[in-house]
Amino acid sequence: MNDATKPRVRRQRNGHSASEPSAVKKLKLLITVVNKNKTEFYTDLLQSFEINMQLVMRAHGTAGSEMLHYMGLEESEKTVIFSLIREDRAAAALAALDEKFRTIRGGKGIAYTVPISGVIGAAIYQFLSNQPTPGKGENAR
Amino acid sequence: MNFDYEMIVCIVNVGFSEAVMDAAKEFGARGGTVLSARGTAAKEAETIFKITIQPEKEMVIILVPTAIRDDILHALYRSVGLKTPGQGIAFSLPVDHVVGLAQDLPKRDETKKTERKD
């Protein structure tokens, strides 16, 4: 980091009034569990919510057969999608997922978010939160 | 901050995921998801603690209401804890928003009944 950026960044920070949104938005871990054959559909859907990194893992569900039938979840081969999403986009993503869970045939699933308390590395934070660098952006924490 | 739901993560030796779910269901859990994983504990730890660590693991994630979290964690400790053949560890993470749970859906029979009335 060069010295020239430091005073500018400090001024930006001090310039924020209490009502202005913070420059640093928190991240959340969005966990989505869906049927294996719908993996691509849901990863594509999630990408439209500024999610830049997703981790897809094969899994299987453990709900009893009666419960599965009741929920229309006969398929037990599952995919767990771990996505890192910016806090302000999480609600919209969950709403969209909820709508798809209710309307898509065989697309039933579950999604929830877990707050993330820290990330190391400014560039990684910018990548994960999909916020292109304003200036050098070395202090994005 | 209060959370209505918690995600319980339980990592056990391969083959013990059913035991995990049995213990969790006893206290009200409804379903979970099992992922395959591999443990990476250090060789030194094995000699110090006089245990053998099986690298093949199963990771069970269960979403539960916060009210029953402690009961389930205790049940997991008793039935698949480190002192059992399952050699499991369990922890929970706060969950702030959930969509897609079974109780949010209209019941199949109720939907049919209302359709008939209309």
C-alpha cells in the first residue's frame, strides 16, 4: 500500500455520517440443500445475486420415507451449495429460492444463512462481496 | 442477538451418520444432510491422546430450532461423542434466515380439501 492512499481513505471514513450506510458490507454463508438433479438450476439462480463463489458438495438426505413423501422429496441424493453472499443481497436471494422451492416440480429444498464474522484479505473480500475496488481499496475490512 | 434456528454440525466416523440422526430425532430433529469428508488430525495427536483417527468421516448437518439445540448436542455427545466408536464432535452455528422448511408449506390434504370447497 502506498502512503498516498492512506489519508484519502481516512477522510472517507471520517466523512460518513451516522445515517450513511457503512462502506463495508458483511458477508453471509448461504447454505442451500436441493435435489442433485436441480444443482445447476440453483447455482445459476444464485449467481444472479452477485455471488462470485460457490462450493457444491454431494450429499444425501436422512428424512424418513413418510416425511419425504409428504414433502415431495422422494429423491434422497442431494447437493449442498455453500455460497458467500453480501448481507444486503441475502434477503432477495432467500426470497427467490423460497419462490422456486414452492413452484418448481422436484425443486423443493431448504436454504438458510449463517453470519460470517471475519474475512482476511481485501482482494478476497472484494471478490466475495462483488464490490469492485474504489481506488486502491487496500483497507476493506 | 437471538436466533430462531441453529445449524448443528456433527462430524463422525464413516457409518455413524444414522446413529447421529437417531439421537437427534429423539429430541425433535426432523431431518439432516450427510456429506462425505476426510479427517486430517495430526499423527502426534494420535500418540499423545492414545487414539486412532480414522480419516474417512461423515459430516451431518441438521437444522434445528434453538430451543432443542442443547438437548440434541448433549444427545450427540452421549451417543456418538469422542469416547464412543463414532468418535464424533458436534457444534452449532447461528442461522439468521431460513426458507423451505416443511412447516411453512400447506399440508397436502388441506390443500386438496380447500380446492374441493372452491
